[in-house]
Amino acid sequence: MKKFLLVCAALVLSTAAFAQILEPVKWSTAVEKVSDTEYDLVATATIDKGWHLYSQDVPADGPIATSFIYDDSEGNFTIVGNTTEEEGHTIQDPVFEMEIKYFEKKATFKQRIQTEGEVNSVLAFVEFMVCDDTRCLPPTEVELTFNIQSSAAVSPVETEATHESVAPEKGVDTEKSESKKGLLSIFILAFLSGFAALLTPCVFPMIPMTVSFFTKQSKNKAVGIKNAIIYGICIIVIYVLLGTAVTGIFGADALNALAANPWFNIIFFVLLVVFAVSFLGAFEIMLPNSWANKVDSQADRGGLVGIFFMALALAIVSFSCTGPIVGTLLVEAASKGGIAPIVGMLGFSLAIALPFALFAAFPGWLNSLPKSGGWLNTVKVVLGFLELALAFKFLSNADYIMQWHILEREVFIAIWIAVFGALAFYLFGKIQLPHDSPLSHISVGRLGLGLITLTFTIYMIPGLWGAPLNLISAFPPPPNYSESPYGVGYKNAGGGVASADSHEALPEGAHLMAPHNIMAFHDYDTGLAYAKKVGKPVMIDFTGYTCVNCRKMENNVWVKPEILDILKNDVVLISLYVDDKKELPEKLKVEYASRPGKFMKDYGDRWSDLQASRYKANSQPFYVIMDHEEKTLIDPVGYTPDVTEYKAWLNEGISKFGN
């Protein structure tokens, strides 16, 4: 790798800025003697931080599994059982939307053999795929040698097949950045939910009562403010302890696995529906009265202990209003995993506690508070509708994971249109629920909220016919998980293509990419020949089925009108999947240009070798614009989420075609 960097620096200094061969896994071997004729062959993968290696057992249509082949052609040993592996981590893969097991930092694989004569060493081959949170590298095959004669040594003996890591820290930085963003979004959501809880009938009336108690019962104003602040801190401690308990019981890593489990998502759905129905007035969720009585008696003790139990009494008494909100937050936080439940409860409790401290410090503000009334129940009902809508997100997750095709995109959007449409009618006073006060007129604020809700409802309607609905893109299933992935009214090439594509008929070897209807080729030579025929430059899209950022580019950048127009009309797109496992014809099973001595097996090998040998890169996405003589017209680029930057790159490359 060092030689490669020196050569690149000597030839073209700019090349190193955009291309680099990534090898984030290092393999080593050892042999453990079990008996005079039995040995354990131990292969250890040391994985760079931020990367992960897939298990030997992955679901059908998933990524490439790790696999081992042991050369027993000489017949001097037999393989006993299967290759074993460590426990690893099971997560919901962001690309395949399925549970997949992987390893990070280090993975150990063991295979027992029984010798039938003198054996000096065993030759093996391991094929594997390695990914980080933003990209996946093509499948790689490495030769391993197990030295039986050195089996007395327990520590691993590294082989010549060891891979040195040159992976940049960008993937690690991205992982940390995304994690921080996720926790920040949970905190903000929880903080806003806390303020919503303040406006419920169980909590809002408690603010002036509690603040008056501290300011009037204390010896002076300073003591009253201090006690109110302690009271607020106690509220925070109680809810943070709840979040800590959830994380501690399930474990930070286990929460990720639970969130990826379809049955756990169904349980989440049922819980949120129960919470929503409670808020809508069907019944109240309450803790036993004996709990409140016991805690209230402890609050009379005074001092710090008494203040703590006053805070605990508030949490218990207000549970019928705050319980569903807290439960929903914990469900959402659990889907994020890690310490998200703790962060969520911190944000929620901070919003609850702040008013008590602020109003104690500035008691005059109490006069500006609106009086309790029917509007408090309206807030509660609105929260009920929101929880009902959110519940179907979890049911949708379960349906998508199991591929039941019951709650496809159109059905999900239709349910949301019904829920938010009903909410709009409620806000306009057309629907009355059990605990609502008689309504002779509606306030300006309620009218405004009703209009916003109605607008949002109308906005979702085009989604039934394929509109992307960018405002809520994180909630419904993806466009390809629908009754009409190409949009309503689309017909395939055999029945006529109803699309904006400029080509009247698809040439041989071409296909339309859903849902954008971009014509693309999967074969390099076929695509190049077509480009020469129509006189257009070629854009090579080195991609992969397991490539997260490839999907982001296709769904967020390529969909923009200015980019779609270029991809459909100004270039011939050739998408080469570096993890395509379709077997090559015998005549194409040639030696790698980038790895002399190794021979290609499948199309993924062919395309990854093309990328590595010609462009000295092996991460995806990777975009190249070239002419008919296969000359690169502009420096290739990778993941480019900025639409303006990507368009400028496309236009510059195309402008050099024919010059």
C-alpha cells in the first residue's frame, strides 16, 4: 500500500485526493492442538474501528456472508463439523431492512480437523465483505495458511495474507457524527414532548399550586426558590432513573436488536395504540391509588427527602397524562438504541422541571398563565391522534422486515391521511370526544392549528400516486415497497413506457431504474457500445447492493429535476455492481489486473477489479465520466450529497466530451 501511494504521488498528486484502496481487515492464523490427531484451525480478523464484517450466516438476498474453504485435496485430514464463530452483533441492516449479524473490532473463527497422517500445514481461503456506516467494499478472497507444526503456540501466527489497514478516519467520524445527531434529535423531541405534557389536565394545574406552596411555606423567598429548584432537580432525577433502568434492563446493544425485531415492533404498535386510545378518552391509565397515598405521606417529612417524595408524587398522580407520552418516548428511544432512553428522559424531565423553578423565581409570571379549562383536554386529544399515527410506523417496520406486503406505502399513507383528516375535523369542532367541554365556537389558535393539519393532510394525498413526500420521508415505507414502484400508470417496455425517458424503446441490455425511470446498463461493454451509437459520454456508476450511500444518492440527489434531466438525456449510465454474485462465463474468468495470481469468479469480481486497477479505488459510490476511447474526462467523485456540487461536476465532465 505504501508503494502504491508513492507511485500515485509521483504520477498524479491529485489522484490521492479522491481515490484510495481500502483494506480495513487484517487476518491472522493459529492452530490449537486438541489431541494427537485433532486440531482447531483458528482464523482471527482484526477489524479497523468504524468497520464491520458480516457473519457466515446471513438471510437470503442479504450481503455477502463470510465463508471458508479448506484445501483437503491431499486427503491427509478430514473436516469435523462446521466453522464456528463468536456471538457478534445482530442489527437491522439499513440497506436490506433485515436482521443481519456482523462483527466489529475483532472476530475469531474456528474449524476442527482430524489428521490422518503427517500434516505440516493446511491451506484455506476466506471470502468476506466489510462495510462501515457509509459504504461497503467489494467481496474479497484471502489465502490463509495454518501451520500445524507450530500448534504448541497459543498466540496467533500471522500469515502473508495479512491485510494492512489504510482506511481513513472519515467513516469513524461519520459514525460519531450520526450518533450525536440521533441523540440530539431524541433530546429535542423529548424536550418538546415535556412541554406538551405540561399542557395536559394532570400537570398544568399543579404548576401554580406547587409554586405557591414553596413560596408561601418557606421562611423567605430565597429558600422558596431553592426548594423549587431542588424540586425540579428531583423530577429530572426520577425520570432519568427511569431511562437508566430501561437501558440497564435491556442493555444498550440489546435495544438495537429489539428495535430490529418484527415482533417487538408489533408490541410497540399495540402499546402506542393503547396510549392513543387512552388520550382520546376511552379510559385512563392510572397507577394504583395506594402508591400515591404512600408517597404523599412521605412528602410530609420535610427537607430534601420530603421534596423528593413530592416530586415522585407528581410523577405518579400525573401518570394518566404523562404515562403515554413517556411510554411513547421510551419506545422511540429504544428504537435508536444505546443511551437514547436516558437522553430522552433527560429532555422530557427538563421541560417539566423548568417551569417550577422559573415561576418560583418570578412568581409574578403566574398571573400570565391561562386558566385551566377545556383547552387542556384538547391538547390531550391532539397528542392521542399523534400517537396513533406514530403507532403505524412501528407496524410498518414489522411488515417491511417480514415482507408481508400488508402495509405497503400506499396503505400507510392512506392511514395517515385518515388520522390527520380526523384530527383536522376535531380541531374544527366537527367531532366531539367523551371528555370534551361543550363548544359554541373555536379559538383563533385552534382554527390555525386545524388549517395547518388540513394542509398537511392534503399534502399527503399525492403520495398515493407516487409523490415522494419529502417532509415525511422517514416514516412511510420506501417507494419500491409499494403497489406501483414506478408510479401509477407505468407500463413496462413490452406494453409501452409511460415515463419521461427520452428513449422511445429500450435497447438490448438496458433497463429502467425504479422509481426514477433512468435508463441504465449493467454490462460495461454493452453500455459503451450504445454510447458510441448515440454519440453521448459514458457515466460509470460503481455501486453495490449493500451500499448505503449509493441509495442515498439515488433517492436524494438523482431524483432532483436538474440531475434527472442530465442522467436521462446527456449521458449513457452504466451501473456496475461490485457485489454482483452472478457467475462469469468461463471465458471471462481471467486473472485480476489488480491482484495478480487470483482469478475472477463472478461479475462483482470483474467490476471491482475494473475500479481498482483503472481508478485505484474500491469504495462505493464512485462515479466516472469518460469518452468513447475510455478516457476520463474529469476527476471521478464519490458520495456527493450536495446537489449543486454534483450538478457542476456532471456539467464540467460532459462539457469536455468531444473536445
